[in-house]
Amino acid sequence: MEVSAMDLRMVLCMLTDALSAEMNLRKPAEAALAQFETRQGFCSCLMEVIAAKDLSSQTDVRLLASVYLKNCVIRHWRNRRDSPPIGADEKIHLRQKLLMHLGEENYQIALTLSILISKIARVDYPREWSDLFSSLAQKLQSADVLTSHRIFMVLFRTLKELSSKRLTHDQKVFAEIASQFFDYSWQLWQIDVQNILHGFSVLAQNAPGFHQDDAILTCERWVLCSKIIRQLIISGFPSDAKSVQEVLPVKKVCPSMLIAVQSFLQYYGSFQDTHPKFWEFLKQGCTKLMKILIAIQQKHPYSFGDQCVLQPAMEFCLNRLINPEPELLSFEELLIQCMSLVKAILECKEYKPSIVGRIMDNKQVTVQEMKKNASSSVAGILASLLPNERVVLLCNILVRRYFVLTVTDVEDWFQNAESFYHEQDFLLWSERLRPCAEALYIVLFENHSQLLGPVVVSILKEAMSACPSSATDLGPQMLLKDAVYSAAAYVYYELSNYLNFGDWFNGALSTELMNNHVNMRIIHRKVALILGQWISEIKEDMRRPVYCALVRLLQEDDLCVRLTAARSLYFHLEDASFLEQEFSDLVPACWEACFKLAEDAQEFDSKVQAINTISALINRTSEIVPYAIKLVQFFQKAWDESSGESLLQIQLLVALKNLVVALGYQSSICYGMLLPILQSLLNINSPDELLEDSMQLWEATISHASSITPQLLCLFTCLVEILERSLDHLEVAASIIEGYVILGGTEFLNIQGPTLAKVIELVVFNANDKGLLSILPIVDMLVQCVPAELPQLIGNIVPKLIFICLDGGDDRYPSKTALKTAVAAILARIWVMNTNFLAQLTSDPLLLRNFHTAGILTDENILLCLVDVWLDKVDNATSLHKKIFGHALSIILKLTMPQMLERLDQILGVCTSTILGGNEDSTEEESSPDSMQSSKMEIPSKEYRRRQIKFLDPINHISLENSLRESLDTCARLHGESFNAAMSQMHPAALAQLKQALNMA
């Protein structure tokens, strides 16, 4: 039965019960609502509940109805195979009803309905709902303040939703909306801003006639209108960065928005205490407008670069930064946006000069020339706005005012050093004033390095003179020194032309580190920062003192200093010029300091940083065994404490992998800690985000194991569940399988043979071509090492391999050539190593029938088709594969198959070229047992065993020359005159090469 308006009472009752605190009422109601969701008319019932005037007091019920309606529309508005759609008539009814209910008083319900309309518009506009925007605009003309506010909510949400569609057609539709709707929206924005400013004037004079509720709604509506303007300009017009086509709305909007900001700021000081709600709006409005200007500049840089836009914007920002009104110094959000806009303009690549030539006598102006002219114009404006004197002044202001720690900063640091560190160094630069000032300073210095280099050095000398190394008073002098140390740290590359690091370190920095007064933590933190930032400028003779200084800083009491030192030490450990011999005696103290840092740290980011430093230290310590016990204890404790923190566990897994690699043969030292961790992670219940790093740790463990242990053997069964879940990590899985086969040998195959067979079967029947290529070397190794066990290990996949080999498509899919060549080589090796097995399989009538049904074979049998593939793929094969093909083809000659004589010329050609070609691709290391013995202690155990297997490959020890001579004798006896006739048809040159290969006179 369909749900209609008559069921309104039932739906209302279910919604009421769904809000009940009693479980026995709520659960059945929720289940019933879920069942009703797919019935026609249910959405209409919900809409009636939302719009019912007699239910206006039951806000919670109406809000729940709006949420259900939104979710139902999102799931069922589109036509989907897995769910019944909402009917066409009901869609029309809902669209009409939603536009009739735009005056919703409750904000949350109005917001939900605006999102709902936007979701419908994403699907239906413009085909099914072409009059949406015209209807909204018409309703705006007669709407009261509340209804107009709600309409703007709908407009903003709808435009935001439509602008996110990325198809070309959808972007054209949005461009049409922008061209038609922009002027109307802009007119409304201008009217609102005038009304707001008039209201503020009345409010500031305490004159009668001010309606606060309406004014607040007008302010909120204006903010929404500002967002709409932004959306239209950003998404409704193509960026001028490519076309250099002027976007006219930019010239209209930006100067007016800047004037609005200046007008609002006139009331900033007076409203702070007397009218806090409107003071908050002023802050929000000014910040929003500045963000819009930044977004427009980044989207349409050339239009923004016009003098009527760029010059007032830069003047406003620079004046606010250099000479701000006293009351605005506390308005950090505005200062941040001013810095962000100046930074965006100074680093804008479109404003950088470009060298563009011009063809003589060509009167047409190219796009590149237009860009060059535009950038030259901007460069002239910026040069007039930022003469050298103003650049130097701005640099001084940034360092001396905005870099300096405030009293609040110092108090926050001393109260919680760890939190202060992360707030200062790890938050997004555009969120805090000091990091934003530092980002602007870096861009300013890069643009004017020759001018500002001596200036920064001068400030540095001034600060160091005013606050010598022995000074401990936490006053303006020390805080200025801290600020200028930051300035010197961030522009190390450019500043190195004016400041010698060795002299600076020996003359001041090292001396300051010897001063252990509690207030010196301020300077010590910056010294630690400098030692990490200036790493590329530290000469070899200075490395040792720097390493000692960092370890000393890592041992201090203050967590902020220690975390900064840990990060700088990490940079040094990762640096290509790191001198291990200069650091070796510092390793014990460094371990202890890193362990203590990880133990003392409370925040997630701190723990990650400590673990990353420990991981880098593991990589740089050549003799890791003496520290293995302490590392195992540390990792065990860290892992136990990281329960539920996947991101932290990922870092621990990476560090554990580095430890296993560093320990090498002796990695069994940590098995007591390591294997239980792997066992807990390598199961179907472990988090997906840990699987990749867990498998890489497993691969490292098996690759560096000196022998197979029962615990390692038991782990292999986990691979089945992992690969059944996903083949995303097949490359690592293949390396793990190879490690088990190489390391475990017969013992592994005896215990885990069935599991190995299942894993290989799982991959071969489900993986793509790339995945198959990763597993085929393991199959080849099994054929080589245990040919007698092939029926049990790979018996089920050989028919699939034959199918891959005989299936067509090389010409259509060139990528399959490598796969078919590898598969053909494996089948050829099986023929050589276990001829009876492949002979029985290829003569199976059922297999033959299946291949005929699939259209794979002609009248010839499977083996003959394989011979043709071997002959065809030999040119794509490696030297070893050519040998395998040669041996397989020589054995074929012993069969009583007359059809072989038709291919005799080709078979002998392959065998001859293989014999005469020799072992040109093999390295001396592969072919010489002496070479293997000499490298035995240098090559990791897995690599050594791999080379040993390669050296012992029977293909390398069976004489193809003797095999071919024997096969030709057998073939001559079997076929008699037919053989002689086939031989007589060979080309004389080919016959001569054959005789040369067989040493026949």
C-alpha cells in the first residue's frame, strides 16, 4: 500500500516515537520509518509535517522530519537500480512545496531544507527545474527580512552545489547562471551594505528606530550574499590566468568590498564593549571580505592586477600592517588576511616578469605577449607601492613587531611547552598571526634578498649586542633576539651570502647553549631551529660541534626545546652529507634522549616526531646490535600504549621495519616483540589502514631471517585471508611468498604446501596482468626446485597458464606480450623438468574439449599449440628463457608426432641460436661458485639463497648441445626418410650453423 497524505498521523506518530528516550518505542519507530522510506508519498508526508502550522511548536519532530526528508531525497531522487525512485508527480509536488515554505523560522530546519533544495537542484536543474532561480528572485522582491534571509541560504547552498559539478556541460550551465544572476546579486549586496552601515550609524548614536533582530538577520543575509558573489566570480567565470581575458565583475566587486571593510572598521573600537553581537559581526564580515579578495586574486590574477583593484588593496593591507590603528592591533584575523593577500600578490607567478620574443612584422598580439604586458603593468604598480624604503620598513615591522613573542605566548609556553610547540610550528600558517608573518617575511625576502640581506644581519647584530650570550633577563631584548633568530633561520639560503654560519655558531650560538638559566629556553629553542634550517650551509668541520649541540638540546628539560631539537636532528640524520663517524660516540646518549622524549610526550604529534627521529637514527647506526635490547623494550612499550591510534602505529611499524633491516641476520633478537605484533595485525579483523605497513614489516622480517622458525611458518596462513580480502598489496605478498620458499625450502613446502598452492591459485585466477607477472617468478622457482611436487603445488593453475598462453590478443594488447612470454617459459620449464606431468595434462580430453568450447584451439592438439607459442615468443625472451625454450623444443623432437617435422627448421633455428649465443646475458656472479662464496657474508640471506638457486638451475647445467644431438638421432630413427626430407629443405646457411653448434664436421 502506498503512503499518502492520509497517513500523516501515522508518520507523525513514528517521528514522535523515534525521538523517545525509551528504547522499546524508539527502535520500532526507526525500523518502521526505514521501511516507509521506499514507499511512494512518504516524502510528501514528511514535507507536510515540516510545513504544518499546528506543529510549529514541535520543533524537534519537524527537525527530524526534515533530516529524514533530506536523506530520503539524497538516496532516492535519482533513478537507481538498487532502490525505487521517487515518482515524477511526487517530485513536482515536493519542488513546489519546498518553494512555498521558504519562511521557516527555525534556523536548523531552514538550513536542512536549503541543503535539500541544493541536492535536488544538482539533479534537476536546469532540465526539470528550470525556473528555480527566477522563482527565488521573484519571491525575494516581496519577502520580509526572515524570508529573504532563508532565500539567500537556499541560493548559497544551491550555487555551491552546482559549482562543484565538474563536467564541461555543467560548468557551462553555471557560467550562464553567473552571467544572468551576478548583477542582481551584486545590487542586493550593495543595498544591504548600505542598510547595515546606516543601521550602525544609528546604533553608534543611540538614536531610536533601530531594530536589533532585523539588523542581525540583515547582517547574516549580507554575509550569505557575499558568499554568493564569491561563488559566482570564482566558479562562474573562467580564470584569466590562461586567457588573459578581463573579468569585469572583479573591477566592480573588489574596490567596493575594500571600501566596505574600511567602513566597518570605523565601528570596531566603539562596538567592542557596547554592542558585542555586532562587534562579532564586524570581525566576521571584514575577515570574510578579505578572504574573498584573496580567493579572487588567486582565481583571476590579471583582472585583480588592474590598478583600480591592486593599488587600493595593497595600500590598505600595507597600512594595516605598518601603521595600524591601536584598536586594530588586537584584530588578529584581519591582520592575518592582510598578510595573506600581500603574500599572495608578491608570490603570484603571473606577476613575475617573463621573457617572451615577438615575430617581426607580426601585428597580432599573442597571449604570451598579453601576459608579459600585464605582468609588467603589475610590476610597475608594485614598485610604486613598495619602494626600497618601504620594503625595509615592512621587513623591520614583521621582525620587530609580529615575530616577537607576547606575554601571553610566554605564559602559554611556560604553562604547557608541548602544546605551545605544536601551536607555533605545526598549525597552518594562515591560521595564526606569527606563522603568517613568517610566511610573508620569507616571500618578501626572496623577492628582495639583496636589499634585505644586510638589513636582517644588521638587526641580528643589534639584537645580539643588546642581549649578549650571558644575559638571562626575559625582557624586550631577549624577545627581539628570539625574533631575529627566527628571521635568520627561515631565509638561511639567501642569508648565507651575508652571514658566515661558522663564525656565528662559534661566536654566539655555542656560548648561548652553555647558559643553562631557565629563561634561556627561549633562545635554546631558536638555536635548535637554526641548526636544523642551516644544514646545507654547515661545513664538514662544523658537523661535529653541531651534532653535539643537538644532542645536548635533546637532553634539556623543556619539551618545546627538545621537540625542536628532535626535528632538527631528524633533518641531519636524513641529510645526504651526514657524517656517521662524527656522530657514532653520541649514539648512546641520543638513544636515551629520544626514548625519554617519547615517554614524556603526551600529544600524538610529539610521539610521532620522537618515533621518526628514532627511526632515522636506526638507519644511520651501523652497529645496532648493542642497542637492540633497549630498542625492543622501547618498541614493546610504545606499541602497548598505542592501542587504538592507527596513525601512531603506522609510524611504529615503519620504525620496526628499519630496525629489522638494520639487524639483518640477527633480527631474531626482536622476534619476541615483533612476531606477536605481526600476528595481531595479519588477520581479517585488523584495521585496513595498518595492512600495508604490516605486510612491509612482514616482508622485511622474512627477507632478513637467518632461518625459518615455527612462528614464522604459522604466519604464512594469514596470507590467504589477506589476499581473499584484496589483491592491492600483491607485490609485497609476492616478495613474502618468495622469501618463504627461498628460506624455508623443503620444510616450508612440507608444512605449508597446501596453503602455498591455495595462495598461488587465488592470485592466478583473480589477478590482472601486472599481478600475474609478480607471482610467476615464484611459480618458476617451484618448477625448478621441486619438479616432482608440481601436481600438488600448481596442478590446478597449469590449465589457466595454458589458457593465458594460447589466448589471442597480442596485437590488440601489447602489454600481454611480456605476460605470455613469462607463462610460455614456465610451461617450457615444466616440459623439461616434469615432461610426463605436462604431457598427461595436455592430452586430457576434458581440457581439450574446454579449450575447443572457448574457441582457443584449432584441429591441432594442445602441445603443438604450445610449441608454436614457444617458437613465436623466443624473440621476446631473456637469455635464460631462450635456454628453456631450446631445451623444451629439443625434447619435442623425440616425440612420434609427424607435425613436428613441419616445424623442424624453426625448432633447429631456435636451438642453434641459443647454443651459439651462449650465456651473454649472465653475469659472472651468477655463473661462478667462487663469486658466490666470496659474497656470501655480504649479501643478505634471502639474496644469497636466491643466487644459489639461480646458480643450481638445471637449465644452466644441462648441455643443450648434447640434448639436441640426442634428440636429432631419436627423431631420425622415428621418422626416417621424412626426417631426411625435412632436413634437406633447410637453408644451407642454417644447416651450416647447426653443424657449427653441434661441432659436426
